[in-house]
Amino acid sequence: MGGFGYVNYLEFWKVCGFLLCLLTCPLLAELRDVVIMQTTDMHGVFEEEDSPQPGSWLRIATMVKRIRQREEGKCILVDCGDNAQGTLATALSRGMAGILPLKTMNYDVWVPGNHELDYGVERFGELTDAVNDIVLCGNLYIKGKEPFPAWRMFERNGVKVAVIGVSASYAKNWLLAEEYDKLHVEKAFQTLERILPQVHQAKPDAIVLAAHQAWFEGSDTRGVNEISTIAKCFPEIDVILGAHSHRLLSGQRLGRRSWYMQPGCHGEYLGVVRVTVDTERHAVVSVEGAMQAVKVDVAEDEELRDALSDYLTAAKAERNRLIKGSLARPVKSYGRPGVSCETSELICRALAEATGATVVLHGRLSKKDLPAGHVTGQDLFELVPYENSIVTADVTREELAAIVAEQSRHKTHYSYCGLWGADAKIGKSAETAVITALWKGEWPANGRVKLALNNHTAAGSGRFTVLRSILDKPECHTTDTKIMTRDAVEAYLAKRENLVISVGR
Ligand SMILES: [Zn+2]
């Protein structure tokens, strides 16, 4: 990705005013610049082994040091979240390895992302406590704890930059009620309405919004990402640093004048933006940015490697660990869950065995195929890269049918789950479904069977609203077993030699 240039000029009349001011009082106008560097959605990619592409924390650390040297006294370093999940090192440390670079590299701002909640709200509190002096997050906090600050003023090179932090505001649909109830969450829009008057009072020269949310072209029907609306309604925001969707958006103007960038994911790019300000008028004159690709010839930073060494050593051992049991042939991830996908079949069998559930609803969590023979810790992690736990619920035949029909309406989506343990007949256009038989035995006399699924699916994602409303009924006794999906798959494999996975009953 080459560099690019973009100048965010003020509206015509402001430009006129500015020129007039330059003509009449040339000594008053002073142009000064600050450099904002952004990382986001790093997902625990520390070193070369963690990703097929060259980007990593260790290489970005080197680039950040160089820029700080070159632009001494001008830099603000911001990370927009999703650091705690993604690799073995983050999984083994329950997120802490992913937080450590923020400390070691002296970040100025960290906005937590939704994946920081993957180990539960309590752990989220520990992860944010570990870097509490840099967290900015105005729209989400843990009930009973001090709310995070929403914004902070930074003075660099004589320029006052107000940085505001907001996280994703969609946790209600990503977490089970028992976890979500521990949080206070509001829309980022509301936060901005609330705090922008204070920000203005402090007379910043530039306003930056760092968000764990993304911009999308077109409409976001679920309302997960508020950036488009924010840019439209709050034109006083000069720069928006985005995240969450993992897209590379090198820099563009949003709304009337806000400038937006989002440096992809996994450390492939470092976002660098230079903001030039007229400090007399407290106004931004230009914004120029570039995405700097993290290339293979950038040296890894030894200081950060030292700081991470315990975590990296533990990850290496786990990567090479041989899991008990063996596979007679590979387990393939292609095909449709519940019909022809072997990965989904393996996970469903493991969930049923771990919980005693009669029926399971699951899909694949990645495109990973397991090789024949022995499976390593790395293989298992790639098969189940999320910190999912298993949820059970007692459902009636009609409820299960409604859940299956809803899944079927999203069968092309990556989060689609197939049915295991029962046969279903799905009506045309998947408006309805009928459960025709259980694979084992008759439908129980009490009318309910135990269903197992993962906690993320159970939360509904705002997509599976029928499922969520059924699981919210008290008579379903929806329970987070706290058994982790990865552990269940490992236990299932460990009991078997020369295992063959064929799909269906
Ligand atoms: Zn992410």
C-alpha cells in the first residue's frame, strides 16, 4: 500500500477568515503539527510465528520508536482495541500478553475492544486495571467500579489535542445476560453528546475520536457501528480513528469534514497522521495521513521481546504440545455445518459429550483442517480460536424448530450453526421447520431436550433474535456451564485413537 495525501480544508468561509487573518495579523498565526500513530485489532500477533503476513507487535514497536525519534515531542500513540484474544499467547495468559505492549511501548491511549470481554467481565476489569492510566472509554464501564475517563487533553509541540475514547456499544447482543448485567453501556453517540461541551470548554486545537467501531458504506441494519452517524452529527471531530471490522481504510473524509482512518488488523499497518493546527485560532488547517505497511525487513524490537518472553515461551510449548488421541484421517472444515462439515461435526460431538446434551447447535469457528495423526496445541487453537464456553438450555420441540428455522435463514453467514442430534424438515424460504426425530430415543415425556451451543451464539449477535428470546425464558434454564469449547474438543480427541469423523447419525 503506497502513501497517500489528503487535505481536510475548512469550509469556504472559514478559509476566507483564515486568509484574512493571515493578511491582517501575520505574526499571530502560528502553524504547528502533531503526529498521531494508531494500531488496532492486533489480536495477539506478537511475532512472525503468529501470522502468515509480516506485521506484528515486535515490528510495529521498532517503527514506533523510529517515528518518535524523528518527530520528537510531537507524537501521540493510540490503540483502538481487540488485543486480548487471537493467539496462543493471549489465550494462555487470559488476555494479559496482549495488553503488555501497551505498557512497554508507552502508549498514550488505549480504547478496549469487544474481545477484551472474552474472558468475562471480571477479567476485563483486571486487564483494564493493568493499564488504567491510558484507558479512555466513555461509553462502557463495570458497574460498581470507577467509570473510565472518556477523554483527555494531550499537549504536544504546543498543540492541545483532545482525544476521546469510545468502545463498541453492542455488548448486549454479544454477551449472555448474566455477564452483560455487570456492565454499564451506552451508545457512543450519547457519550459524545454528553462530553463534547466539556471538551469544547477546554479549548482544544484539535479533537480526535478513537473508537472500537468501524465505518461502513451503506447502512448497518443492526446499528453495531455508529461512525457514519457520528461523523455526520459531530463535524467538530477532526480525526476519527476506527477499528473492529478489520478493514484497511487508508484515510477518507466522512461527513462534512472529519477525517477517518483504520489500519486493518494483526499489525499489518501502522496508521500515521499529521495534524497541522493554527494555534491562534484553535483550528485544524490540514490532516495528512499514510498507512505504513509493516514489512518483513523491519527488525523486531528486542525490548518488547524481552518483556514478552515468558508469554512467548509458554505459547511455543503449547504450540508444539501433542494432544492425546489420534485421527485416522483429516477433519475438513469445508461443507455445510449439520450436513457435510466435519469440523462442525467434531465440535458438536465434543459438546454433547461434555454436557450430556441430546442436541447441539454449532458451526465451524475457522477454516482450519485437522491433519491425520496427532493434533498439536496449535492445530487445536486454530480450530477453536475463540474463548467460547458451552451453554445449555432445555427446549421444547417447537422452540428447537423455531431456532433451527432462524439459523436456516442465515445459512450463508459465517456464524450459521447446523443441527446435530436431531433431524429437521425445513419449510420453503425457511419460515418454519419441524423436528422430525431425535437421533437417539423418543422425545422425552416432559417435552424438553437439553440443547448445547456456544456462549457467543447463545447471546444472539442481534442476528438470532428468536434464539435469544427463547433462551431468555426462565423455563429453558439457560446455563453457562463454563466448560470451554476448546477443552471439550481436546477431551473428546484424547479419549480416541484413530478417530474417524463422518457427518450425521
Ligand atoms: Zn478485532
